[in-house]
Amino acid sequence: MSSGIRNIGFVHHPLMGVANGCESNSMIHITDWMTTFMHIARGESVDGASLGIDGVDQFSAITTGAEARTVSLLYW
């Protein structure tokens, strides 16, 4: 059994390439948004660690429903 914080989010932009929308139940943290938005802006995957920032590119999770790359979150 897992516990955590569940939220609802909505992301839309014509350049994302998602015609009919996508639903994701993956684990995505707020720190993942910067690298994900950078992917959308650049058109290629971005590695947050190489930029010196936290966050994982979750573009495929929010556009195709693929499993998110985040494996754990620490919160208190």
C-alpha cells in the first residue's frame, strides 16, 4: 500500500503533439516541471542533473501515459 499526496493537473500546448489528451497516474514531483518544460521548449530530453538542478524530464509520462521516471519522493 502506498501513501502520498494526489493532485490534479492540466497541461496544454499545441506544440506538445497530443491530439486527444492523455491521462497519467504517475508520480511526478514539482521539481520535475522545469526539466519537462525545457524538453517542450527545446524539443529534446533534458537531464536535470547535468544542469545542476533537481528534476526529471516527465514529458513522455504526460504526453503518452508512459510510466514516470520518478521512483520515489521524500516528503514530510
